[in-house]
Amino acid sequence: MTCQKATAAVEDAVRTSAERAGEAWTTGLVVKTSTLDTQKYWNPEDRDRFAADYRFLESAIRSQ
């Protein structure tokens, strides 16, 4: 099992579920991998694609 095959299997299930619910499917999932100390994208350029999303998520985290 590779990270690419695992992502493809999850993508197929999510796409099928979205289509059954009448939701639009616009694009596939990107591959992300786990290492001992972090997670990272298979294609490092994908991190830049989601920079605005990460900024939003970080702004939504409550500081304690």
C-alpha cells in the first residue's frame, strides 16, 4: 500500500459520497504523508496551494 493508492481509495469514497448527496466534485485529493516527526505533502508545492486555508485555520485556533 502506498500513500498514492491510499489517497486514491479515500478520494474515490469521498467523491462517490459527494455525488450521491448531489454535491459537486471539483478536484481530487492531494497526497499527504506521515513521518516520525511531522506530516507533509508528497508534492511540496501543495503546501503553497493551501497557504490561505492554513492561515484561516490558524486564526480560528483559540489561544489559551
